[in-house]
Amino acid sequence: MKSDTIKGYLFAFVATLAFSNVYIFSKAALNEIPLAHFGSLWYLVVTVLCVGYALLTGKLGQLAHLTRKQIYILLTLGGLEIATTMLFFLSIHIIPNPAVTSFLGNLYPVMVLLGGIFILNEKFSAIEIFGGFLALAGAFVISYSGGTTLKTFFIEGTGVVFLNAIFAATATLVVKTQLKQLSPEILNLNRASWLFIFSVVMIFILGEQATFSTAVYKNTIIGALLEFIAILTVYYSFKYIEVSKSSIVQSLKGIVVLLVSLLFFGIVPLKHQLAGGLITVAGVLIMALAQAGFFRKK
């Protein structure tokens, strides 16, 4: 295995571990404070970390040499990231068990696959279609609430996760096409800055009041540090390996979140939600392995 490939998988593995714990610490913080206040503190920390790291690596100077096209791309990504991230944290807040949210999040690689097909004109195989079908079927099982009407058929928050997957996949496709021109450090800083600005603006618009306890500060700062690491290492993994190969590793985050949420909150998904979660993981693994060429005949 080439050294660059090993680097890509290592970055994807670190991103998976870090992002799995983002679910836990964000859930703990959002249980106490509104989303806008949470976002302002969370992304203040992430922005400071991004600026510091960009200075340390010497990448901050790239901002002075951005072309007009790159500025437009960063603005576009800023809007996509605001939609993606706010929907993500909203789903964390709505759905009681973060493991369920994480399993539903496996809709994201399915959307990346569909985006690659319809936007980037990528080829796809019957095995990839089967894997995508499994992932969608698993998400259907997870989100089933036992109701008989359209309003009560799915658990609350399912639609939010679905929209998050669409925006996240779109942002990923844009990032993947721009990594040769824009460094992961600049992309991460752009994302954090827009999210911080948006959160502060929303505080003034909504006029909500919030009290920050010591636990909120602790959970938010730790979670923000983990997100900084997760997003940066995801971008780095995209530099060295294909999105499909990175998603092979990232698809396992639902299992990690399941174990950590059991330890942290003492909760587990319902039996059908756990079964659906494992089906989504299997579907994503099949789909990603097929994209990576694992099933091709020699």
C-alpha cells in the first residue's frame, strides 16, 4: 500500500473517532442552551483553533492571494456549511439518542454517490446501487416510529437529517474539486468563521437568553476541539484517497457513537433502530468498497 494511501486512511480513522465524540459533547451542551448560543461559543473556539493552526503551518498567507473565483467558492461553501451544520446540530438536539442520529447520518455517503453520478457524471455499478439501497432501507427502519399516518410514520428529526445529508454531500463535492487550489486549513477556517458569524447574528435576531454553566463550557470546548480535528482530518483524507474510500472508515462512526453514548448517557437505540443502523453501515460499506474497486474481477 502506498504511503499516501496509508496517510489517507489514517486521517479518515482519526476523523471518525473525533467526529463520533462530537455527537456526544454537542448533545450534552445542547441539552442546556439554545442552538444559537451553542453555535457562537462552539465556533468561536473552532475559529481560534483554525487561525492558530493556519498560522503554525504557514497557510494563513494564502488568504492574501485568493482569486475572485476562489472567493466565490469560499462564499458558496460558507452558505452550504451553515445549512449543513445547523441542520446537523438541530437533529442532534431533536433526536434523543445520538447513536440514532449517527446511523441516520449514513444517508450522507448515499447522497455523495448520487451527486457523483448526476453532477460529476461518475460511473456506478449494480453493487453500488445495491449498497445504496441497503443504506436507504436501513435509514427507513431506523426512522420508523410505529405510526400509521404520514405525520407520525417517521421519528421526529428524520427530515432534518435527510436535508443535512443533501447539503453535506453538496459541500463535499465542492470541497473535493477545490482541494488542489485551497488548502484544508483555509477551508476549515472559512467554514468555522461563517458558522461563528451566523450564530452571533442569530442570537440578536432571536433575542434568546442563556446561562452557561461550567458543564456547558467544558462540553462545548472539548466538542469544538474534536470537531476542529475531525473536519481538518476529513479534508486531509480527501487529499490522499478518494471520497469513497474515506467513507468506508467514516461509515463506522455509528458504532463508535453507540458505544460512547451508552457509556456517557446510559442509553441504547431500540432493537429495530439498532438493526436498521447496522443495515445502513453494511450498505455504506458495500457501496464504498464497490467504488474503491474491491469487487472488481482481476
